[in-house]
Amino acid sequence: MKVERDNVPREEVIRFYAAYDLRKKGGHPLPPDIDGWPWDDPRGLDLSLAANGLKRGVLAAYRTWQFVEFGLLDILECAVWNGIFPREPQALSQLTLRGKVSDWSPDRYAEWWQPVRSGSKFGVDSALVLRPSVRSELPAKWYFEDGSGRALAFLQWSLRSGDVGRTIWAYLGCEPDPRSEFIRSRPELSGVWQMGERTFGSS
């Protein structure tokens, strides 16, 4: 993992995610009131996100983030959404060993599917969203909060093509906000990530 930028404020991450998700859902613009969102209030941010049909929880849960570049080995240390492979592990390393990654395909239209299968790179404008893992996601270090399908497609293409040098960009939650309902309900996430290591008692 290479940390490109540290101490990225959550406003940047939320604006990025909102722009990406709304564009994916039909090219909708950012909410007209987004400049007035309560950027220092995780509960208020959750309400604003939900009111606009956007994912609440982890985006508002971290005060600061890292903008990172992940290689193949880093991706294998991540977990994906448990609904993709029911009753299977979530860690991509385990899913790969079980042969689940090689035959996977999305169950609905995805604009990124064909470009990834053709070898297109993920640019900065397609960055994924990660947080540290919880116990149920072990042995993974991180969890794809947004982008599980893209991560799977990227891993599948890398393994098939043998191009192990390609990377993806991601925002990684670093400093949890103890006021966040998401963090309070997951005490394992109360530690702070610094250069890829989790430390505790810092928030």
C-alpha cells in the first residue's frame, strides 16, 4: 500500500462518493444543498446522505482518511460484501483459493464490467472506499465499503492476465469519529490507522 495523501477530510470523501454514485445512477448532479451539510456532525451527515439516496454510516464515521494506491497483494488482504458469496468467507484471499473469484460476474448491469474485462485501468475518478476490517471479516485487513464488485473484477482480470503490477486507488478510513453511530456499534473500529497500522486509544 502506498499512501498518496494523508489527513484527507471527510468532506472530500463524501463529495467524491456522492458525485460518483449519483453519476452512476443516471448522471444526477450533486445535491443543491451540499455546501451547507454539517461536515463536523456524523449524525447530521448520515441524515443528509440518506435523504439523497446515498449510503450512510461509514462515510460520516471517519474524520480523516488516507488516499492510497493498492496493489494486487493489498487487494487480496481485503474483504468484500457478504451478499456476493453467501455462506462463504468475505476475505478475497480465501475466496481466491476456493476458486470463487475466477468465475464471478455481476448479477446486474455495471458500467465498469466490460472496461475492466478489456484491461482498462481504474483512474483516480473511480477510487473505491475502504475501512479497516471487523472480526467477522478476518483475516482481511480492510473492507470494501464501496466497490466490492469493481475490486472483484480487477482481481479477476489481474489473475487471468498475469498483470500483477496494476493498481487501484481508494480512500481508506483512518481517524474514527467516536460520535458516529457506525463506530459506536462496532467498537473494533475505534482504532486509528496510521501508515497501514491500527493503533488504539487515539480517538
